[in-house]
Amino acid sequence: MKDETKESRVLGHIQRLVSEEHQLFDHPSPSAEQSKRLADIQVELDQCWDLLRQRRALRETGHKPSEAQVRPASVVKNYEG
């Protein structure tokens, strides 16, 4: 799979997650299930953005972008930014 195709798929996934996130934010009083899903989406978004950053950094430094790995939620949840 070409690197651009992989990144396009990740970006498409990010767009779907952001859309779902916005729908959940629109609920005036979300259920416990909706609140949990929102928290899960936010972690998954952090993981996706991190994966894209890894891939781009690897490419820029002459490495294979395919070496990038999704980092555990426990790692990306602690990112600031």
C-alpha cells in the first residue's frame, strides 16, 4: 500500500471520528454511554494524529513510514498540546 493511501485512510478515519465527536457534543445531556464514547473518540483521535506525525517524521528522516505504530492509549492520553 502506498504511503499516501495509508495516510488518506487515517485522515478519513479522523474525519469520521470528528463528525461523531461533534454529534455527541451536540447532545444537551449526554447519557453515560455517550460520555464514554466521547472519551474513547478523543483518545482514538490522539492516537490517529500521533500515528500521522510518526509517519511524517519517519519519512522526513529517510525511514519507512510503515515503521510507525499506533501507541497505547495510556501514552497518548498524557500528551499536551
